[in-house]
Amino acid sequence: MAGKFEVYKDKAGKYRFRLKAGNGEIIAVGEAYESKASCLNGIESVKKNAPDAPVIEEE
């Protein structure tokens, strides 16, 4: 099964997203958004800007 983004409301009523791997493990989480539309834009930003993002180790 492929990974998926889940959109949900947190305890404060803000919209958030999490990216889950095919096995159900959470591998990324988004910030809190005031609106669902902003949350969905955040997901689209991750999809657009990170497909080939390099991994940089900071010490």
C-alpha cells in the first residue's frame, strides 16, 4: 500500500496533516493551519518542493 496524507483537526481546532507510510507509520507532520484550505496548500507544497530534496546532515 502506498503512503498517504491525512488531514485532521487538533485539540485546539486547528487543521494539521500527517504523512503516513504504507505500513501506517507516521513519517512527517505539518504545522497548525487556521483553515482546511491552507492545510491542503501545505500538503501540495510538500509534494511540489520535496520530491528530490537533498538530505543534509547538520552537526
